[in-house]
Amino acid sequence: MYVVGCKCIVKGFAEGEALVSDTPINFLTMIDAGSGEIKDLNHNLYGQTLKDKIFVFPYSVGSSVGAYVLYSLKKKSSGPLAIISSNRMDITTASGCAISNIPAVHLKCLNIHQVIRNSQALIVDADGEQILIYPN
Amino acid sequence: MQLTKSEEKILAGSKGEVYASAYRVLSAIGQATEAEKLVPIEWAHISGVNYNTIGDTGVDFLQEVANGVRFRVRTTINPMGYDRSKPNTLSQNFLSKQMQIVESYKKMGATQSFSCTPYEIFKLPKKGTSVSFAESSAAVFSNSFLGLMTNKESALSALASAITGKSPYSDLRIEKSRTPRVAIKCRGIAINTETDYGLLGYIAGKIANDSCIAFSDLKSRMEMMPAKAIASGLGTSGSCGMFTSGNVPKSESVAIGEEEMCKATDELSTDEDGDLIMFGSPQLGLSELTYLHDLIAGRKFDRRCIIFCSRYIHDQARKIGLASKVESSGAEFMCDSCMCLSPLITRDNTDSIITNSVKGAYYMKSSNRVGVALKDMKTIVRTYS
């Protein structure tokens, strides 16, 4: 296991598997607000779900209403366990996580796959500003 | 981010859970944008009004928030799902949920604007004023053309700012972040129609990594129609909240050419033709209605044509006789609402639509799941009337 430092945006602690997206996310159009499934046909993770995953993605784009999608996912128990932004933490994601108590951290890393791979087991310790990564 | 003693107390719950949550949101976005402190804002514009966008969890959430909260600053709201003055075939469930949302915002003291273009309706604060605008096209437009200072806020961060009257002092609220480092150059392409401007904004949004980007080949003065088109295109695809036009010294340049324009067109325009025409994403203003009226010049549309407009602009157009002239083409006005995620257009009743709006095309295709023929207004009028 190894540890990388990160910046805390919303406090909390989570342990689970990573779901890593290379491309930015528009929560309103790409994510099913009920199930957490990625419904954008063009996305490389199409059909996979954010539910109970540690969702890693560069940043969110587009609709300002995306913050409500994160809240809806949390209310319906379909939300991610935690969020890691790999390029920048945007306001839509940060506010959605804050209102939903989803731990959120920022890990600036342009080639995120070198650090976190899909399905890799992780611990996000937002309070301690660290991510613990289990070997694959 | 450093909070004052009184802000700390509210965050800890001294004024109740809703205010504590509002400060939790402000703290998180302050952390995300590396703010030093919170500053007062003069105006909040909130998205998340259409029931189709926020759903049942949003309805319940707003009802909870509305209990015992009054907005601290002038607060306007985005379009809702339908036109209140017209009959529709929406389900009783949709109508009652939509009304609950409207009631919650009303209770908190929001102006019933139902508009994504508040900058065309309300008196503008002086340049340099901090505001909190969630609607992405309005945030980009206000930063880029009106000299207002807002980050590209979310529905929830603008709500938190409306409740507290504050936003983080960060990013586009600080003068030095408003100078672009990257400039978009147009390589061998002519940007003429509003749809070209929309596409250019849409492509740039995907490229931009900073909060502000430049279009070095565009004139610094722009008509309202292309200005709204480029702002909404940029807001749709990216997280960038501002642009400048004209040359920027010492910037790195990225070229957009024929290939990028074709790729974006292919992505958004899935069909050659459509069942109905939709204008108004963002909602049309008076100058665009006048342009449309001049293009129609007495002709009649050969299919249904819906014009999305704020009630305020519609009433003004009615007063000066413009609305009835436009209607004589067979086009109909749809107030209070917008084409994006409109519950009136579904795959059950529509195969494809025709629009000049890049933003409208994106949401019609990806959320309403109908086909789109993307063409500029002049071509649409010439082809379908």
C-alpha cells in the first residue's frame, strides 16, 4: 500500500473501489440521477455505475444543476462513496458533495491512470488529506 | 479559506441547519477555488427550477430549505418547465411538483423571473460588482460582456449565496484571473452566423483549462445574438466562466479549424431535418426577435415553430406590436420556460427538432434524447417557410 497527499474539499472517510474517468463529466446529462449509471453512450465507462465507488474524474463541465444530481444519488443510496478530482475541483462537484456529505478531495495529476487504476482498492481520508492505495 | 468569527458560528449551527449547510457549501467551494475569504454579493441567479432537472429529491430539498429562510440579496431564478399561461398536456404529477418548486423559491423571496437571460431584464449593477450566477450561459455572458464578477456557480452554490449574501473571493472575482493565458485562433474558418459562434464556444469550452479564455480573431464588440450564442456554447461544454475577444499579448494560442468545426457539428447535429423548429436557448431577447421578424418578412412557417422567451421580453414585444407580427408567421411563444430539458418534447411525441442553438442542440440530444438538425436562423427561415 502506498499513500499520496491530496487537498480536502469536503471532509469524510471512505474505502472502496475506484472508478476512473479520463474525461470531464456533465452530471446532468451523463449520469442517471436514480441509479448512478453512466448513461452517455460515448463515454468509455458507459453502463458502469458510480454507486458505492470512489469516483475519480478530471472535473465536471456544463450544467450548474449537476450539483443536484449528486444530491439525488446520495438520497437514493446510489451515490459514490467519495470523489477525487484529478485536474481541478470545480464548484458544481464541490457544492454537490458538500450538501450530500460525500467526502471530496483534489489530487492534481494529469495522468491519473499512473496513480489510480480502475477497480483499484483505495481509502480516501479527506480529513487527513491523504489517499491510501492498495497494490493492484 | 478564513471565515470571520460570526461566519464560524453559523457554520457550527448557531442559526440552524439550513444556514449551516449554506456555509458548508461556501466553505467547500472556497476550498476548491482557493479563496481567502467570503465577500458580499449583490445579486444571485439560481438554476434548478425546472422539475425535469432536479426531480423529487430537489423538490423535497427546496421545501426543507424554504422553511424559515429569506434570501439576503436580489435573487432571480431560471426557467421552469412550461408556460403558466398556456394549456399543456403535462401530467398532474409534473404540474404539482413544478408548482411546489416555484412556491419554495417564492417563499424565500425570489423574483419570479423564470429566465436564463436575467441580464436582459433587470437593471444591471455597475461594472466590477460581485454576483453569483449559476446559469452557465448567464455567468459567462455577465463576466465577458457586462463586467460583473462571478464564478461559474452551481445551482447549490448560488442558492447558498442567495441565503447568505456572500460568495468566495476567488477565481473570476479577482481581477488577475480575468486575463486569459490561452487564445483561440480561427484557422481558415469564417465565423458568420450565430450557430458558428455557438460552435466555436462549444469547441473552446472543451479546450479551455483556465477560467478565462480569449478568442483572438473575434472583434471585441459583438452583437447580442452572437454574444449570447458563444457564451452559451462555452458554458455547455466546459467549466470556463469567461472569455475575451481581440488580441491578447503573451498568450499561448490554440487553433480551431475546419476539422474541429465539422466534428462538433457532427456531434450535435444528428439529423438533416426535423418535426418542429425551436428558437430560444438562451431565451430570445428583443434584438433577436426583431432579426427573426425581418427574416420572416411575411412568410409562414411550414411546421410548428416554438420561440422560448422570458415573460418580460414577451410582454415588451407584445406592447410594441412585434409579438403579433412574429406570430403571423405561425410561430408561437413559450414563456417561463426554455428548450433545455423541456418536458414538452419527448421521444414519444418528437423524432427530431430543428434549432439554431448549440446549447439547445446539446440538451435536446443528450437529455431529451431526440434528433437534432442544427442550422442558423436565416437558413431555418429560408428552408422552412
